[in-house]
Amino acid sequence: MYTPANNRIDNLNEAVMFMQRYSFATIINVIDGKPEATHLPFLIEQRDGKITLSSHFAKANPQAKAIDGSEVLVIFTEPHAYISPSHYEKETNVPTWNYLAVHAYGKAKELAEVADKFRLLAHTINQYEAAYMQQWESLPDIYRDGLIKGITAFEIEVTNLQAKKKLSQNKTELERNNIINALKNSADTNERDIAAYMQALDKK
């Protein structure tokens, strides 16, 4: 990912927190020379100084058949906003886009054991809707076993993390304030989130 120095997120914890907040990501690998992509919810953990990503495919997904041992890219991105040149002091400016994104590269490993699959699903439930756990555990075994047979679980040890926040760092204080004031009053959630990230950046 092209990342100028002033847009780079160097703080590892900041990058991990972003991935955890916007955890519905895109996983890409190459099958027979062609890139394939699937959109999945991910669990993001730091273990012994390393970042691990976990999720699961439907077994029928072609990516599932090729996931074990494959090199993958997982893209985390969510808030973004169009930035109008009307916010700038000079007329010689053009529109742009503010956004944050994290690219996580690594090698995937299939979690083939039934116990590992159940553990992953339990962790996923606890992450996204802990209140559902009681209902999940009360479902008939034959039903849950059928679901387990229909998925391919995997985890990725991240070997290269590229994190970027393009938040008008190259603009003047007045221009940045103009952008923040416009976005924070927007009806669009994405734009309000970008304004909050810009404000947080200014406080550092």
C-alpha cells in the first residue's frame, strides 16, 4: 500500500485497535494465478508480540480449498470521506479523499480439528453477540455438528502490517479545522468518524 511517511501509522496498538473496531474485512489469495476475495468477520489478537487473525469460510468457497499454507492479504478499511476543495484557503486545490486502512499480510493455516472449529465459533459469538451463546449451546448437537462440517476455519500469523491514515495532515490548521467542522456535523456516519479521527490526531 502506498503510504507517505506522514500518513503512516507506526503505533502497533493503534493499528490493532483499528482492525478490532472495523473487523469485517476482505481476505485475498491467489488461486490458479487469479486473485480471489471474500468478505469476512475477523478476530484480531496479539499473542507473544505477534498478531493473529482468525475467521472461517463456507466450505464450498473456492478460497477455503486453497487456504491452508497460502500467502494472503487481509484489508481492513471503513471510515472514509470526500474532501471538498472549498475547505482550502487557496483556489488552486482539487478534491481528495480522507480514509484509514490496514493491510495485513501473512500465511494462513487451516484449523481442521473439530474442537478448534467450535472454539473459533465460541470466540466469534463472544466477540459479536455474547448474549447469543446460551442459545448456541442449547441447539441440538446434530444441528451444530452439521454447521461445523460446513465451514473451513483458519488463522493467519501476520508477517507484514501496513497501516495508513490519510487525514489531511499536509493541510494548514485553518483548513483542517474547516474540514473537521464540516464533517462532524454531517448526517453521514463515515464523515463524522473521519472528523473524530482528525480531531484525535490534532490532540497528539
